[in-house]
Amino acid sequence: MPIQTFGFFLGLSFAGAYITTSRELKRKEAAGLLHAVTKKITLHERVSTFSFALNAAGGALIGYKVLHMVLNYAEFAADAPGFILSSDGNLLGALAGAVAGYYLKKQEDNKAALHKPEQKNIKVHPHEHMTNIVFIAGIAGILGAKIFHNLENLDEFAADPVGALLSFSGLTFYGGLIVAAFSVLYYTRKQGIDTLHMIDAAAPGLILAYAIGRMGCQLSGDGDWGIVNLNPKPDWMAALPDWMWAFDYPHNVISEGVKMAGCEGRHCFVLPQPVYPTPFYETLMGLVIFGILWGIRTRISAPGVLFSIYLLLNGIERFSIEQIRVNSTYSLFGHAITQAEIISFSFILLGIAGTAYFHHKAKRLSTDSR
């Protein structure tokens, strides 16, 4: 099937963050912490020439790839990302898509022509921005993840800049988190959503998304595994499957290791020595952190504290796992250190400082209001 394991779980991670953050925004609005914003919109507005052109162009692009996919399904199923990112397509499909895109906009324009344009005030609730937030987070997150990955692997980028930028592999979580966070907060601030309440609402969903995403790393074998582990399995893990202690990632998607005997196809490699299954450990730790944040979210009244706790726990989790994880290193004051260790340690410091600062700030405001 043309569904990549990692991509599938990446989609699930966004869905998890969407659901939990939406629930938190609704809860905060019901508690009077967030409020709907009144906006003026124009009803029955005629479609502009630019919108016609944009819709036709979008339809052409979709038709160009979709018809080509239908006619060459085996090629698409074998390498869906490569197929989508290639310049190959079907011109007849592009023409049909352009006509369909134009037609849909024309129908919208015809309906608008039956009425006079009128302005109306509507209330937009914070949770109603979630579709836009997820879209922005997705685009900015993938962009940030690619940028930070290439900074961490400059030799690979120098060897094939285009391939490094356009491939679906090679994503650095912290890069995605940082760029997506700034992009989303810029958008939500423009929409009148309080920044501190927004980051608090998103905190549980962020770690849940991380845990789900790491399931995709584990099942696809995308290289985010640990160092070689030849140690005997501890007695307390005797009843658990061996792969939970040491795993050789057969059929991994990056074709790392040695060729598997009798295997045919694209993913026929297995690691020569077992390693720590760190994505699995991160999934477990991420779910535990999510449980903690979800459990305490209603007990914390000081804005910014929940997100600070998220930064602290996230940093501890990632800094700990880096000790047994394979990663590129930098030399800092004569010591080898990974990009994730630098960022996660910064998160720990920010988490501690933020928790103290926002708690003190809320306490001071409470005292001043008496």
C-alpha cells in the first residue's frame, strides 16, 4: 500500500494534538480565561480574478499528479514520496483539473451574484482556529525539522542539497517544534488569543503528538534508534519481548545494515547488531508525561506554568534518551554533544525558570488585586 508508516503516524500525531488542544481551548473559554473575538465579514462577495486563477492552478496541479498516479499506480505504490515530488504528471489530468477548479469557483461566484454584498459581525471562538493552527504547524514544523536536520548533517546537505530539502526523511523534532511554535504563536496573537493560555492549552497535545510520532519511528525504522546493545536483558524484563530491550530493525526504511537473505523489494536490510529501541522508550515516556500534564492541567491556575512544566519534562526525557541514542555530535569545549542535548538542556533551564517566574507573577497579581 502507498501509505508510509512514519507518514501515517505523523498524521495521527497531528490529529492527537488537534483533539486535545481543541478541548483545552474550549475548557479555557468556558472558564472565562479565553474569549471569542468579534470579526466583520462580507457576505455574498464576488470571486476575484486572482481566486479564479489560483483555483484553476491548484486543480491543474492535483489533476496533473492524480491521473498520472491512477495510470501508474504500481510506481506510485513503490515510492509514494518520490512519485509525488517528481516532475512527472499527466497533461490531460492537468487540463481536467484546471477546468474543475475554475468551475467550482464559478458556481460560488454565480451564487454570490444573486445577492447584494453585506457586512456582518460574527463571533470567532478560539477553538475554531484549530484547523488553521494545525495547517500552520504542519508546514512550519516540517520546514523547521528539515532546516535543523540539515544543520546537523551538513555533509549530507552539501552532497545533495535538492534531495536533502525535498526528501520526506530526515526530520529533527526540536527544529520542527521551535519553528512551528513561533509561527503558530504569531498567528494566534493576531487572532486575539492570549499567548500564555495558548501555550498551556497546547502543552499536553505537543507531548502526545511526540509520543505518537515516535511510534512511527519505531515501526518504520527511520534511523532514530539507539547505540548497539549487546547486554543481556535484565531479569525484570524477562516476561517482555526481546525487541523491547534490543532490536535489529529488519526492513528498516533507510536500508541500514546488511541485506536480508531471501528478501526481495526496497526494504530488505537489517542491522548487524541489535540496538536500544529508543523510539519505543520515547513513546512510553511521552505518554507518561502526557498523563501527568493532562492530570494537573485543571489544578494549575497560573498561566504559563503548565507549558513550563512541559518544557522541563520534555527536556529531561530527551536529554536522558540522548545518552543511549545515535546522533550527530558537535565539539563544545572539548566535549562531544548533540544538537538535541543542547536544546533539551536549554528546555530544562527554561522550564525551571518559567515555572518559578509565572508562579511568582500570578501570586503577585493575586496579592495586588486584594
